[in-house]
Amino acid sequence: MLATTTLPLAPYVILMIVIGAAVTWAATRIAPRRAAAQPVDFDLDAERALISHLAATPYDWFRVAAELKEDSFSDPKCAAAFAVIASSASDRLKAHSPTADVITVEDVDSACEAASTDAAAMEALTRDLVAITREFPVKDVPKKNIQPVLFYGSIVYSAADSREQNTDASPIVPNPEGGLMRELVPAPPTRSYITLGIGAIASLVLALALHKSFPSSLSLALASIAGLITIFSGVELSLVDIDTYYLDSPVFIPTVIAAWMATAGAALVMHNPGRLIAGVAVAGAIAIGFEVLARLFALVRGHTQGAGDTWIIILTAGVPAALLGSWRVGLFGMLAGCLTSIVEWSIRRKRGQANAETPIAFGPHLAAGWIFSVSLWLILGAGS
């Protein structure tokens, strides 16, 4: 049985709840700005290159028509040019292909070849494009070279598909400097209050567990710092993940390093560095398992969870497990996060708000999972 610290339990718990609530509130204030700072997937060079190639061979539009639409472009001028190409090329191409509605690769090749030799059609289309594409360097593209169209088209499509996964909580708007940006949206008061309550509960659970595990004031102080950093980072990362499906790396990297340094310091003060092995082992094992499952899952769904969900395990599973010297804390925390994410998806699906392709912000579930596992650790008396 570990010796009890000389710092009384009640004042320590109250202090931790107050500080925990403060860092949680700070995270809720910072999160909207960090969400607005997350990247938006677009490639202006690829968009302009695609329009340049289509302007040189307009009837190759049909090769990308099934995947690309006007709103696939972030640049309004590219979108307008694509709309002109789509309208004109579609009308002219259908005139040359009796099977244009159900067109095959062979039909596209023959129809493009026939339509591109129609001097009147080409002249009219070129005239329509001049005003829109004058700022684009139209290159001389060989008629038979369709690779640039497919290459740049795939880049534009991938970026547009990524933007479609975005949430209404972080709307994407035109950037005055060109391209796109995220709009700053203040945090809803209800979400802030709910988050504050979760932060207070996490602080309470953490305080009870740490007071039982660290016998000296210095080790307890270092462990408390590690725990509070985990709470702050978990809240901030979760809120950004909910709004953008991105891991906020500029916040995650320094906070995870600081949390692990404080954890290591607490273990060294106790002359028990071996307790760190539990955190490192469980975080590494879960991360590897996540990556394997993600690859298998991608074979079924066609895409996978982001890599950020794997990285966040280093913080949300590794640090609590290392602080308490129990790999079960990390493992059960991860399992709790997986379970609650399944429950969320099931509820959303029942309400018609989700299907097999709907992305789920997994970060918040992983960030909150350790609250359950540490509570279980306390209930079972693992720290006695």
C-alpha cells in the first residue's frame, strides 16, 4: 500500500476541480480560433492547370464530368470557366454521340475526336472561354494526351471530397487573398457549459486517483500538472475535432510533450520510473492496433479514420496509464471511447443523420474514455 501524501485530500480535490474548470474554460475559448486556423483542402495550381488543359482540349471535359462539378473548384474563376466548358462541350458532344447519355470509353474517344474537328463549335467555345480564362496560361496540349486532365482532375476531386466532409460548425468561405478559409464561429454557450461540467468531473476523478498514487508533495504536484495538461489538451483537441475532423497539431505536439515530461518527472521523484512502461506499452500497442484496423476498415468503407485518432492515443491512453502505472487504465479508456463512439453513431443513424459513409469525430470519445477507466480503477481499489 502506497503512503499517503501529507497534503489533505479535501483541499487538494477542491483545488484541482477549480484549476481543472479554469483550464477547461480556457480550452473552450481557444478552440474556435484553433478550428478556424485548421487547413482547408484545395489546390489553386491544380485547378488552374486543369482549366488550362480543358481550354486547350475542351471536349476532354467529358472524361471528368462524372466526378467534377462547378462547386468542386475553390477558385470562382475556375468554377465559372468549368461551367462554360461543361455547358458548351456537353451540348456539342451530344450532337456527335447518339449514346452520350450512357457513354462508354470508346464513345468518348470517338466523340471527342469528331467534336474537336468541328471548327464552328470550337470557335464558339473558344470565344466563350476567352473572357474567363485570359488569366490562365493555356498550354499547347496534344489532343491525344489525356493524362494531365485526369491527373489534375483527380487532385481537384480529392480536395472537393475532403471539403464535403466539413461540418457546419466550421464553415468554409472564400479567402480575400484567394482560395478558401474557415470562418471563425464563437462556441455555443450550451457546449461550453457541458464541456465545463465534463472538465470538472475529469478533475475530480483525476484528483482522487493521483492523491492515492503519489506520496510526496513534489511528485503529486508534477503528476497534477501532467493531468491538467491532459484535460486541457483533450478538451481543445476534441472541440476542434468535432468542428473540423482535424487534429490540432500545433496544440497537440507541445502539450503531449509537456504532459509526458511532467509524468516522467513525477515517476522519477518517486524513484519508480518503471511505472512509465505501462503508459508507453499500452499507447504503442493501441496505436499499432488502430493503424492495422484502420487499413482493414478502409478496404470496406473506401476511406478510414484520420491519423490524428492514432496520435491522440499517446496522450489520452498513455499519460493516464503511466501516471497510475496501470496498462488497464489506458486499454479500458480506449475501449470506453470506442463504445461511446458506436453509441453516438447508432443514435445518429436512427435519427437519419448518419450512414456507413458518415465520418465521426473519434477524438472526443478517446479524450473522455480515460475518465471512465480511472473511475473504474478507483472503484476497484486498484491503487490500494
